[in-house]
Amino acid sequence: MKRTFGASLIAASLLSLAGPAVAADGDTLTKVKERGSLNCTGHNGSFFGYAELDDQGNWKGIDIDLCRALSITIFGNDDTLNIVPISWEQRWSTLQAGDVDIVIKSSGNTFSRDTELGLQFTQPYLFGLTKVMIHADRGIASLAQADGGTVCIPAGTTMERQIASIASRLKIKLEPVLFEGSEEMVAAYMANRCDAVVEFDQTLSIMANDSGNPEAHVILPEVLAMEPQVIVALEGDDNWVDINNWMLTALLLAEQEGVTSANVDEMKANPPSSEVGKLLGATPGIGTPLGLNDDWAYNVIKQMGNYGEIYSRNLGDASVYKTPRSFNALWNAGGLLYPMILD
């Protein structure tokens, strides 16, 4: 997997001012195949558990693994995957400029992104509760007591509006301190430049544990929002959105049906159901309607595992973060995630 830096980001920012952009001919898959590589979003620094660099400079995280899965869906491997590091604010302009083919970067689907920016979304692949964490020595047990405090916020995200909205509702004043880079924001909070920090609950737990003194931080009880995290494409290319949706369903369906990276060959040779047979390409039909080969989902599961395996190694039990699945479990295990019907 290669790392590359997005070109034309200044031009991309100017383009974003011109109004909604669409994939004119609905040909993203063709463009990616002709180029021979997929350009997918990374992070400007490390966003722990989602898109981060290891000690060898290799990308990892749940968003990165979904980029890898999409590359495997198209090419059968992720050898030519390009990860383009961008900030939160650069997501849409970079997509509109064509510097990335898809945004897989912990992003929510919102009204303005749909109607003003011309973006299109997949089903959710993760759910995040937006919450606030504060230094324990402030002696604050609820957000209503934080009047006059400062809050570190990732710039260019929905969290800017969410914290402003709850402050207005509680009739308190909170001074926002915006940061483009996640690492910079975490460092500022840990250095007491902010009284509090706003992020998804999983990320706040990771931050507290990484500090070496989790008891020094309190995640306040107020939930600012429940935000489904989705894959984002330009409007006008339904097939490209379909490919991403069915990739997510393949991962979720594999977990639901007990198909893993370890047993996928056995499952393909002896499918326990017609649905699993079609999923793994033992019977034809899952590829051609999308412009793909019938073994694309088999390749993804063989190389990446099912959704549960991906979650576990990046955020869950097999990771350093040990974040519970909670809402991000399957529907039949008390969560909100589910596959579409593969008929």
C-alpha cells in the first residue's frame, strides 16, 4: 500500500466554492480501473483507531481497512491503494477535485452535505455518540456546570454545530478552540489549553486510556448527537455508491453468517446456504451487475476478514483500545448494524 499526498488542494478548495459537483458520466469505477489504483482518504496525522500511522509509517485503522477492502473489491488486492492524507475540512473539496475517489473518513450524512455539496452516502458502517470529556480536576459532572469553559473541537466537522447547539440549549457559554489536526487537538487538551474536548465516545475513551491516567478525565453524560458514519461519494454515480454499499453488506453478512478469513475457503467449497454461495461467488451473480468479478467479496473476506474481524483488530478486543462494540454490534447481537438482503 502506498502513501501519497493529495495534489491540487488549493484548487480543490476553490472548486468547493463553485457549488455542487457530480460525477458527470457515472464512471468512477471505469476511471479507477483505467488508472489502476484507488485514491482513498487518510488523515493529516493520526486519528487513533480509524486512520493512523504505525512506527514503520504504514497506515492502519478501521477507515483504512475499508479503503483496503474497496481496493480489493475492484482489483483483487490492495497493492496499488493510495492513501491521501487530508484534514477534516479538506474532505469535500478533495473529493470534488478528483484527488480522492471516495471519502472513508469517519463522516456523517447531513442535509447540507446532501443538498448543497452534491454528496451521496452509503448505509452506516459505524455509529458514534458525540460527547464531551473534561479534566477531572475541574470538578464538573455535567455540561451545564461548564459555563465559561473552553472546548477543543476538530475543525470542519459537525461537532462544531453540535457543541454550539447544546450550549445554547443549556444557556451556557463555551469558548471553542478549533484544530485541523487530531493529534494537535489531543496535545492541546492534554496540555490544559482547553478545559474539555468534544469527539465520538470511542475516541474519547481511547484518548483517556492513552493519557496513562484515565482517572484524570471524565466523559460527561450528555450526548450531543448520535451520528451514523458513512462512506461518501459524489452525487451522480449510483453504481459507485452501490459498490460501496454492497462491500459493507458483504462484510456484515459474512459476520452474520459466520464466514471468516479462516474458514472462507471451506464455506465457498460447501456453502451452508444459497446466500453464502452467492456472497462467495460459488454461484454467479454478485459481480456482473456492479461491473465486478464474482469473487470480489470472497477476496475481501479472505484478505480482510468479516466486519467483526475488522472492528476487533482496529478498535475492539484485538486492538490496544479494547473499545466495546455497543451500537456497532450486529442487529442480532444488540447493535444497530445490519447487512442488506443478498437475493
